[in-house]
Amino acid sequence: MSKFVLLFVATYLSGLVAAAVVSPVWGFYLYELVYFLNPGERWWSASLPTFGYSFVIVIITMISFFYRRKTFD
């Protein structure tokens, strides 16, 4: 497994945790990062599974937002 794959997976998982625990804004940041990295089209993505990375980010961000919606009033 490439170092880039490990870096991507670590960043992705920490971004999901930050979106769920800290603030949904981190979900948007992670979404943008995945959008610009486009892991499915990179040379290092051979060891990554074909996965809906953006879909999972959006679901976690929406759950986090609805859980904290009173703070955004």
C-alpha cells in the first residue's frame, strides 16, 4: 500500500470524525478535499476500494448538522 493511500485514508477518517464530533463544517472541507483529489483517478488508488466517499461525507455531515441544528439558529 502506498504512502499516499495511507495519507488519504488517515485524512478521510479524521475528517469524518471531525465532521461528526466537532462541527459539520469539517464535512464540507473534507468533501472539497475529496473532490479535488479525485482518488478514483489517481495512480495510487489501485489499493483503494471503489467506494462512494462523497456520499458518506454528505450523510455524516447531514446527521451532524441535524444533531446540532439548534446551535446554528
